[in-house]
Amino acid sequence: MLVGGASDVGFEGLMESWEATWPQGREMIERIRAAHRKAELAGVDLMAQSPMADGLRG
């Protein structure tokens, strides 16, 4: 991911990759997922407000 980038990877793909590389962070990752779900239900796109809105460029 660091060499080729991940601009084509969506939020859930990023979370799955993060979970695979940081198993001890499962609780934090679930909190991030919950925050994104809550925002999505409220009609807010957190990724659009993020510096990673266009993905992680390589």
C-alpha cells in the first residue's frame, strides 16, 4: 500500500487492512467504524472531509 498507494480502496477496505496489521487495535477500529456508521446515517461523509478523501496516494 505504501508503494502503490490505496486511492482505489474504500473506507472498509482501509479498516480491514488496518485490522490485519494491527490486531491489538480491534477496539479502536470498531469505534472508528461506529463513528463512520453514525455519521453516514446522519448524512455526513467523513471521508469527504478527510485529507484521505481521495485515498492514500502512493
